[in-house]
Amino acid sequence: MLRTLGIYGVLAGVIVGTPLFIMTVTNQQNHMPYGMVVGYLIMLVALSVIVVAVKRQRDKVGGGVINFWPAFGMGVGITVIAGLFYVGAWEAAQAVTHMDFPAEYGRVMLEQQKAKGASAEELAALAKSMDDFRVAYANPLYRLPMTFAEIFPVGVLVSLIAALLFRNPRFLPARQG
């Protein structure tokens, strides 16, 4: 099971990390109006390997049977490995581009609030909050878990769905051949 977990975790990590790195280095995320949607869709595609891994484990190793907890654990394990690749890709892209993400994020947030007609006090409070975020984001003990937390819930959800579906041996049964 550990071999399967490693193989599919690395596969998911490469699928999610490569586009993140390329889009960040080429500065494509600023040009996409739906960058967050695209990012989460890439995560979902990458983490869909959990479904393949759990089905393979059930059909090839488990003789057509897998319980919920082993299936869920496998999915979470794959998610952790993919999440480490995701964090690594983000850190590598930041190192290559020298991008000041907190400053850019703060600027965008302030522009959005100005466009909504926020008062001067609200803008000042948001500017202070963004400055606090910039300071916190400089600390890797804050930044790394925060980046990991972007992908982890998606993987847990995919793992939960896969475990619930594949615990039923009649759901996509193995082909006889």
C-alpha cells in the first residue's frame, strides 16, 4: 500500500505543482480573471488520482473489497504527498520570481474595497490588516502551513468520496478477464 501511496502521491503532486509553478513564473495568474477557479480545478484533476488509487487497491490488492478507513487513509496520504509538492512548487516559484505576494494581494484587496466604496476608516483598517499579513507571511512557519491548507481540504473531500464509493464492491467492480 505504501508503494501505491507514494506513486499516486507523486503523480498528483506533479500534476498540481507543475501548472502552479509555470503559471506563477510566467505571471499568468494575474491575467486570468478566474485564477482561483482554475487553481482549484487543477487541484481537483490532480487529486482525482485518489479515485484511481483506491479502486486499484480494492481490485488488485484487496480482491474486490476495501473498507472505508483504509481507503480514506490512502486518499489522505496521497493528499499529503501532493500537498508537499504543491507547497514546494509555490516556494520554488516565489524564489525564482522574487514575487512579493503579500504586497500584491494587499494591493488587490484595497482596490476591491475602494471600488465597493469603502470608507477611509475601513480602508485604513484593511491596510493595517494587510501589513500584518505581510509580516506574518514572511515567516515560513506561517506561510508553509497556510499554502498546504489550500490543497488539503480538497484532498480530504476527494478521499472521503472515494472511500464512501469504493467500500461498496458493486461500485465499478473489477473486470473479469
